[in-house]
Amino acid sequence: MPTGAGKSLCYQLPALHLPGTTVVVSPLIALMKDQTDKLTALGVRARQVNSAVDAAELRDSLRAIAAGEVEFVFATPERLEDPAFVEILKSIKVDLFVVDEAHCLSEWGHDFRPAFLGLGAVVKAVGAPPVLALTATATEQVLDDVSRQLGLRNPRRFNLGIYRANLHYEVRHTAKELAKQQHLVRILRGTEGTGIVYCATVKNCDLVTRILEAEGLAVGAYHGRLAAARRREMQDRFMAGDLKAIVATNAFGMGIDKAEIRFVIHYDMPGSLEAYSQESGRAGRDGAPAACVLLYRIEDRRTHQFFMGGKYPGADAIVAVRDALKELGGDRAAVTMADLQAHAGGTAKSRLRSVLTVMKDVGLVRELRGSRFRLQDGEMTAASLEDVAREYAARKEADRNKLEKMSAYAQSGLCRWKLLLDYFSEGDGFDRCGECDNCRRPPEAQFTPPVDEEARRIAAIRSIA
């Protein structure tokens, strides 16, 4: 369903008529708090379980959940990697298992989060209740991957499409960084209301914030390297309308309940059309016209090419995980993620989960309940390493293709909405939106063909004759 279309109601309403507890898995701590507070204010028993909850509140929430006193449990996927928490959920009746922002579950998606990959095992562990997966943007490949990862057999799919006529798309080409900055200042000064400016890196986020502040515009930065208190302050000021714009990396936005965002500007090109559709779709949730502008420089591709280079672990990381499994007796009994991380040479948890997923896909390991892993055989052959290498190569190629399509969108003269709809296989029967830059100012109408001086001279002589 499109951003702002009411995905939360798809589980909130039925859950109130079901007898047990509904578990909602989300990567968004801010959204969990918002929904928990709103449901509690309505007299609905809801609790959140995540790293932002203090120890006393967490203990009380876990007690209430175990006693069957809670109708909604909001949890991060990381919390569901905790066997003790899963044991509590196993002891109660889970009537509905909800995965919000479900595209995060797919390694073929644009916002992959490794912790999501254990959810299929959790669903089985808590009694295989009905599962509802929700997202605003997903290709057919991502939908298939979500179904596979969650262990869904012949799931029913509902697709309301992504088209929203109030979003007016535009691309502005900027040859130099200075021109890009000047375009951004003009747009902010010439557009009513508040909005979001997205940057691809923390460095650009801070730079753009300083530039806009120097121009006298009320803006604030938001990215993952800021302290949690600072991020909350920026989000609160943005929600209250104190800022003209929040300048953010993609760490900001999912689940933000602000309907009157009048513009979303991408200072840097995103890495895929899925990411662009999701982020630009945060504009205009109130149904009023909103501007979605991409400031495009061909050099922006380099940033994403750099990200791709470090995204997938190499053979050394795979061998380290294999060795850790063997040392921990993983060829005889299942090993937990925590133990693996401690023995895998300091491999980051997200990287460890990615390696294990690929090893699982090619049959090297088996995942058991509680995010525990066991080697399928004692030795990793050259052939099995080649299987893993091929899997990574396929994913890298998919990332490159996404970047190419994003770049093609930026350089195309076709209707912007038509390009987006075609990408998501929703473009049949759609011709043009009439509101994007290419519909309002078709490139061919702006093109003046070069004058053929010889033909003009001959025509002039004939007219005299």
C-alpha cells in the first residue's frame, strides 16, 4: 500500500477482534513508541520491547506479556533474536504475527536489515500463527523473497499500487556541486511548508545543513552518528513545524506520522527506484500537492558504487564463520548467534547474519529455532565456496542494475510516474501524469534543432526568384 494509506489499520482493527496477542515486528523504534502511546490512550493494552525502553519498564512489560495481559507487542527484529523473549511469546497465544516494512527482510530489497532474516524461525517457534507482511514498495522479486523467508505457502497478496496523483516529480540536472547547492536554496525559499532533504552520506548531510543555515534557513541535521537525544530533538522540532526542512540520511523517515510534508528533495541520487519511491512518498500524505525533486549529478553514482564494494563479505569472512562453527561444535549441535559472534574474529552482527544467510541458501548451514545454526557437513569445499561467491556476485549484479535504472530515470524524457509504475510492473494502461517536469515541459518541446545554413540560403534564393 502507498505511504500513508493506512497499513497500520490492517493489523490494528482485526487484532482487536482476535483472542490473543498480536506481535508487530518493526525496525522503527520511534514509530513503535508513537503507536504504543496512541493505542494506550485509546484504552488498548500495548507494550514496546526495544533498546530504547529502560530496564524497569522492560521488566514490567515482559511480566505483562507473559501473563497474557497485552493485546499488542511491538518489537524490533533484534529483540526477537533473544531466545528468552521468544520463550515468553511461546508461552502465550500469539493470534497474529505482523512484519512491518517487510521489504527490509529481503536481501534483494533496497533497505535490507539482516536481523529480519530470523523471523521465519520465530513464526514457527510461536505456533505458526497467521502472518501479515506490509510494505509500501516492493518488486515481484522482493515479494517472492519475503514469502520464502517467512515460510509462507501460497500467501494472498494485496497490491493497492504506488500511484499518487498529488506527488509532482521533477529532476534538475546540476553539472557542478555549487549549482546543486544553489538549486536547493532556491527550492526551499520558493516552496511553502516544510519538507525533507535527503543526502546519501553523513558528510553531505552535515555540509548541506551548514550551507542552508548560512543562508538563514531553519534546518536541522538527522543521521545515525548523532546522539539519540539530538535525533529526538530534531525529530520533535520537525514534527512541531519549527524547521523549514530536516536534512537527513535514509535513517530518517520510515513511519514518520506527519501528513503535511510539502516537499522531499534528494540532494544525492538514491541507489534504487525502490528507495526513491519510498523516500519521496513521504511527501503529501494529506493528499495536497507536494514536490518530489531529485538534484542529479552523474558523479552521484560513485557514492553508491563505493557502498556496493563493501556491502558483501568476502571468502575470509565466510571461512571465519565456518571455523567458529566448528570450534563451537556446530557440526554436532546448534550454536547461538551470540556465541558465533564472539568466536568469529569480531565480525559485526549484521555481517555475520548476511554470511549465515548465504551459507544457509547454498546448504552449508541449517538454521534452527532461536537463531541457532548448525553445520550441514564438517568441511567447506572449494565447490561450496564457489556457490557462495556466485550468490554474492548475483546480488552485486542486482545492485548494479538497480543503480543503472535509477540513473536512467534521472536522465529520461518520459513521464516520471510512468517510469516508476513500469519499474513496479504497474504501468499497463498508464500514459502520462500531466504534472511531472517531463509532462509539463516535454524535452522535445525545449529542443531547437540546429539551423542548416546551406538549406536556409537555398530557400532564400528560391523565394527571391
